[in-house]
Amino acid sequence: MKKEKSFKLTNLAVDNKITIYIVIIIIVFMGINAYLSSPKEMFPEITFPYFSVTTVYPGTSPSDMENLVTRHIETELKNIDEIKNVNSKSIQDVSMIFIEFETYANDQEANQDVKDAVDKAKSKLPSNLLDDPEVTRLELSEQPILFINLSGDLSIPMLKQYADDLQDEIEGLTEISRGDIVGALTREIQINADLYKMQAVGVSFDQIAGAVANENLTISGGTINMDNMERTLRIVGEFDNYEQIGNILLKDGVYIKDVADYIDGYED
């Protein structure tokens, strides 16, 4: 007669099935609790070494940028270990090199290796560069996730106002760190002084700048007790419109409007 084989662990589980059920429930409960308590992000920050090297050399054609700058820097970069890929672009006046490291590479060491390679290549670069090559670490978290274009049959100041309001609303969201406005013109009040008129009346640029700064101020006047209450006083002197600039007195009988034109314009 053959003897039946048995597995002791299986027999133990069958004989103590209530205990096994309880253990299973505890394990499932602990798993669910661990899942719910684990931090989760919809857009987790992915960190890996990714750098760019930018060199500006005005008045140089793309082919010369390639031969005089890009190739020398690339040669030194290729001697670095753990580099996954190197791409470059040479355009008029500018050389751009993008370096991608393996994901397991140490970020700080990679950054230092790139800077050291660029330093080694400096001796081979043209001596009349305006600035040294700039090494920049590219952050994926800084890349925009959404572009919103505003356009319409409105004036530029009105479009800028809508853009500012939209920016405030977007930055008010807890998930958003920053929203940038690009391409909108920034208002600027320009005072274009006539040098010959200034010399004729004996006025300097510093006098004009100082007069405008001193007139466009709101000054605290202290406090005063009225009806058993302490009230704050202030002297409001900021301009309501740009045309008030012309009436600022520079010296006896000489106003800004006598030596300069002032316009409500935009920054370059």
C-alpha cells in the first residue's frame, strides 16, 4: 500500500484556516494602507543630468562656428564617462551643445565634468570671444506644460491687462509654481531730452532724473488723533498721467517740457 505524501505547511494552513484568513486580511489591509499613504504626484520631478553649453561669437558664420568652437568643445566632452548622447547646433554667431548623461550618473559630478571639459577646450577657442562658454543645467520641471496665446481686436495695453489677470488666476492654483508672460510689451514712459536745449539753459540729465524721482512720490505724513481715533496721514504725489511730467520745474522758469519730449510708449 502506497503511503500518501503530504506537505506539512499546507496541512498546517488547512488545519488552521481561521488563522490564515485573519493573516490574509491583515496583509491586505496593510497593503491598502501603504498604497494610500504613499506620496503620489501627477507630474513627478524627473532628475537626470542634462546640460547645454552655449558660446556666442558675433560675426561668425555657422560653418566657422562649427570649426572654431563646436568641434573643440565636443572633442573634450566625448572624453567624459557616462555620457549617453551629445548633440550640437551651430548657427550664425552661436554654438549650442546639448549633453545627455546616463540616468545613473551623479548630477553634481556630471556638472563638474562638463565644466572641466569646457575649461580644457578654452585654450583652443578664439581668443576674442565676448564671454566664456556658458554651461547650463536643463531642468525638466522648469519646462512649461501649457501655452496660452491671447489675441484679439484690442489695444496692446488691454491685451496686457487681460494677460496679467490670467497670470494671477493661474498662479493662484496650488499645482502651479509660476506662470510667465512672454511677448507682451511693457509700458514705459520715455523722456527724450534735447541735449542742445539742455546746454542752452544749463540743465543736466541728473537734474531731470532727480526732479522726476522727487516729484513722483507718496510720502507718509505721520498720524493724527481725531474723534478718539488715531488716523494715518499721507501725501499722495504720484503722477496720474504722463503729461504731468512736462510741468515739473527744473530751475527758475525752466520746465521739463522746455527741454524734453515725453511719450507714453513701451520698452524695446
